[in-house]
Amino acid sequence: MRLKHLTAATAIAALGLSACQQENAVGTDKPPLSAPARPEQIAQATTSDMQAVAALFASEKGGDWDAYSSLSEVNWTDPTPQETIKGRYSRSGRILLKGFSIKDIPNGRPGTEYATTKKNEGESTISISGSLSGVESVSISKPFYSDDYLGILKTQFGASNVSVIANKCPAPDYQEGAGDGAFFEATLADKRQVFIQASQQDGGKYTGGFTVFDLARTRPSEAIAAMNCSQIK
């Protein structure tokens, strides 16, 4: 009788072990509940400083001065809009453009005060301008002349979201050493468009010049025609 009980217990244990092994085997075929994000997915989800500014500028709140204070991407040097000339206001700050490296950046001062500082070339000045009734334009200026406007903008907005609408815009004669400008259209995440004029501005022999990106909400057809640009689309 005792032997029979042992045999039955052994059989029950064996059945339990077999069921557990089958359950584990089935479990290994199941995909994980949430696979870790791939590096390229993380990169695509990252919004650049310029893209964040452009998204606000093109939105329904884009004319609201106070809305720009909430942009964590901007380090504002002006606490509030400053009146530049009668009835016109601007506010300046600093943002970082993606895709640049550390370089010796001139301080722009002449003579014995001239010096360079090692910092990221993408560290740029931003200025929003308009009247008391609202923000009308955004300008972003980075140190040094850069001819690859399209490459810079693709890094900020994504390669498939930027297209050239006009190029070969001659620089004014007084902008010594500056190259041709161009105009671009950038598509934002909500499918709105923002238009960007890229140009080079001479900052004097102690700066190495500047590359400037001016944002507009509507297609700048008059400016393109006035500057005798070559229209692409």
C-alpha cells in the first residue's frame, strides 16, 4: 500500500514538472510586452530648439509675446519685450542649433580686446520682433558663414521636412564676403508650414560673419522677387 502511494505521488510530481516546462516553453515564444526604443526612434522623437520655436511661431499662439516665455529651449536675455523704436518691440535670447561642434568663436571686439572663446558653433542668438499687439517675426543668428543652409535646416527639422523654394539670392554689396542667400519651406509636425530666409551677414573682420535664419508664417514671394532669387517651386 505504501509503495502505491509513493508511485502515485511520483506520477503527480512528474505531471506538474511537465506542465511547468510546457508553460515556460510557450512563454519564451511570446514577444516582450514593450520592446526598448531603437536609437534612431529616440533621435526622431527629439525636437530641436529651432523646431520648437518654429512650431510655436506658426501656431495659433504664435503672436502672443507671453507664450514664448514658456519655451524651455530658449534662454532669454531680455526678461520682457524691449522697445527698439517707437511702437516696435523685440526680445532676445540664446538657443542651440543641432549638428555643430566646439570651435574658437571670436568675441567681435577690435584691437587688444579681441579674443576667442571655445564654444559650440551652434550657440545662436534668437530675436523675436513685432508690435505690442503681437510677435511678427523670428530671427536666429549663428556665428560664421555657412553655405550649407539646406543641410543645417534638415538637421533641425528632419531631412524630409525641408525643401528649397528659391536660391541664388545675391548678397548686398555692403555685405563684404557674404555668399548668396536662399528661401526654404519647412513642414512641422502638425502639417503647418513655416518659411525661412537664410542669408549671410557681415559682422566685421573680428567676427567671421554670421549665418541668419529669418522665419515667416506666409510665403515671402515679394522678398524673393525683390532680391532677384532663382525660384525653385
